Amino acid sequence: MPDINVVIGIAAVAGVVGVAIGYLARRLLAASAVKNAEGYAERLMADARTKQKEIVLEGKDEVLQLRRAAEEEARERRTDLQRQERLLLDRAESLDRKTETIDRREESLDTRFNELDAERVAIAEARERQLAALERTSGLTASEARAALIGEIVGEAEAEASHRVREIERSAREEGDERARRILTTVMQRIAADHTSEASVTVVHLPSEDMKGRIIGREGRNIRALEQATGVDLIIDDTPEAVVLSGFDPVRREIARLALTKLMADGRIHPGRIEEIVAKCRQELETVMRQAGEQAAYDAGVPGLHAELIRLLGRLKYRTSYGQNVLNHCVETARLAGVLAAEIGADIAESKKGGLLHDIGKAVDHEVDGPHAAIGADIAIRYGINAVVANCIAAHHQEVEQESVEATVVQIADAISASRPGARGEALDNYIKRLDDLQQIALSFPGVERCYAIQAGREVRILVHPESMDDAASTRLARDVVRKIEEQLKYPGQIKVTVIRETRAVDYAR
């Protein structure tokens, strides 16, 4: 066995050698790491120097660009300043020229003023010489001549002023008349109502001719019973399938018509049944008339009337005057009075109430003696109507004195409703024919170009050829048309004839 000491020695030598080798190896590794670090550092430094150069170059480029932009902006500003300097110089030169011109004009004006002063002095001297010559010629001093002239001028001024005053007064009257006509025309055009034709008979159509015999009855007892119950005459003639009811009282005729219609529908016609049906129809008609009175008061805008006044108003539904339904006429008069009162500043409510009740007396005038206006006023006062409205009723035919402007308004509204064309029993065909006749009369004259009937037939406007007649001929034409209308036509109220002669000058700019 080898010696243990030798082994230990070899092991120690081997350990020392291993330590030396490990030391050398670490030194080599450390040296290699240092070299690698130095190379990396050199590479970093090189990259940094490269980037530094690039940044410096970019900065220089940016500086160059900024410098060029600044130089370009400075160049533009210098150009703009130079242009403005030129403009200012031009303006200064222009102002200098204008100043020179103004100076020359001022010199010229000064010269002219001097000349005018000299002329003014010469004129004053000439005026003094003329005044002296006039004084020598007239034998009057300047003061006396001035006083005489002033007196003459004052006289002329007073005469002219008096003439002007007369002209103003005449113009005011004409304007007042024109305004009144305009107000009345406006009121008339704004209000319209339906009208019925006056009649004293009512025709009842029968289902067959056999019904006539049943109405007459055995020995005429049915017809006598019907006439006695209604107070209306039944006329059975040769008119096929018709019976005529004749009577002056429209309410009685309406009761007879309703009763006869119900009897024919029922089929039982005998005296007892006739009396029963007539009594029922009388009650029904009272209800109808009351409702008609209430509707009329509502339509006219007159609330709060007494029930008896409402009933009497309803009776006017079956009353006509010159072909005009009296209830419709009262409603229309109330509306006209309200509009007219509003136009002139009168009491609208009082005017409407007076217009609605102005013919209330006609509901009982066949039962009471006296004019219907006075009867109506007494009835109105009896049922709580005030004195102003009662005077409107009593004075609408000027039988008593009018005590208020509302009474005048009611009278005018009544006249408008009663007399305007188409109001009283004028059929539509006749009304249109009369308007056409008005136009034909105007067209029959030579020189007339066109004509129009307006204002519900109250006015005819005629357009003439301006080259065929002068102003004097136009005046003669209006007078001739008026004369021919008066000779050939019948009409209510008056008709205004207006001749229009117009000359127009037309040219075109091309």
C-alpha cells in the first residue's frame, strides 16, 4: 500500500494546483468581461456621438427653416409697408390737390362775395332812388305807401281766409255726409236676413181628391166646424188636391193648417175631433211662438226680456208687412242698430233692444186701437223696459220726438232694413233682373266701356273711354243715366250713379 503521507502530499499538491488554475481561470474570465464591457461602452459612446450629430443637424435644419420663414414674413411685411406708404403718399398728394382746389374756390368765393356786396350796395342805392322817384310820383311817403299796401294785403288775406273757411265748412259737410253714407253702407253690407212674401192665403195639399168630400162632411158640417174653431175661411174649388185657407190673421191660418194636416193624417174628421185637434194645435203654436221669440232674442243679442215680451215677439213670426217677415225684420233691425251704434259710439245694448222691440206693437195692433209704435212703447214700459228704449220704440216713425241718439239709430236701422233692395217682397229673379236693367241702361249710352251695379243695387259705376268724352261730357252722362233710370225703373230709396273717366300713360324701359 502506498504511503499515506505520499497520498496526502499528492492531494495537497493537486489542491494547490487546482486553486491556482481556478484563480487563473477567474482572472481570465474577469479580463474577458472587462474587455466586453469596454467594447459595449465604446459602442454606446459611438451611438451617442452619432445621435448627437443627428440631433445637431436636425436642430440646424430647423433653425434654417425658421430663419427662412422669418425672412419671408419680414419681406412680406416690408412689401405691405411699402404699399401702404405708397397709398398714403398718393392720398397725401390727392389731399394736397383738393386743398389747393378748395383754396382756389375760397379765393373765388371771396371775390364773388365782394362782388355781391358791391351789387347789394348798388341795389340798395337803386332801391332808394326808386323809392324817392315813387314818392315823388305818387305823392306818398314810404310809410304811407307801406300802410296802404299792408291794408290791401290784409283785405285780400281776410277775403281769402273767409273763402277758405267756407271751403272748409263745405268740405266738412261733404265729408260728414260721405262718412255717414260709408257707415250706413258698411252696416247694410254686414247684415243680411231672409225675407218672405206677403200672403193672405195658405195652400194645403191633399193626398187625394176624395179628401175634399171628407173635409166638407155631411151637409158641410165639418167645414163649418173647422171655420168656426179657427176663424179662417176654407176655400175648396176646382184646384186639384189642394185646399185654400184664407184669413187676415197669419196665426189663425197657421193653426188651421196644422189642424187640417193632423186631421188628414189621423183620418177621423168630425166636429168633435176638429175642436180637439184645433185646441191642441193652438197650444203647440203657442210653444212654437215662444221658442221663436227666445231664438230671436238670442240671435239679436238681447238677453233678459220679460216672458210676455218673448211671447209677443214670437207672434211676429207669422206676421208680414209689405212682404217682409216682421220677426226677421226686428232681428235684422236689432243687428243693424248694434253695428251702427258701435260705429258712432252710441249705447249698443240699448240700440239692439230698441231695434228688436220696435215693432212689438204689431203683435196686438189688431186688438188695440192706435199706432203700433205707441202700442209697443206702452207694452214695453208695462214689462219693465226703460224710458230710453221705450222712446226708441215710440219714435221710430217720428210720431213722437226722439229723445236720444239711440232712438235715431233705431229709426235709421228700421229704414235700412225696410227699404234696401231685396228687403220687401222682391223675389230673387226680379232683384237680379233689376240689377241687370241698371247695367243695360248705362251701357246703352255711347262712350261707355264697362259698368257695374254694386252696393246691393244702390250704386252704378260707369267706366267710359277717356278719349271719347271730356269731363263735361262725363257729367252730362251721369245726369242722363240718372234721368233714364228714374223714367224706366221702380226701386226703393235712391241709386247713386258714378262716372269714372281715367287716363293712363304707360311706357316700358328696355
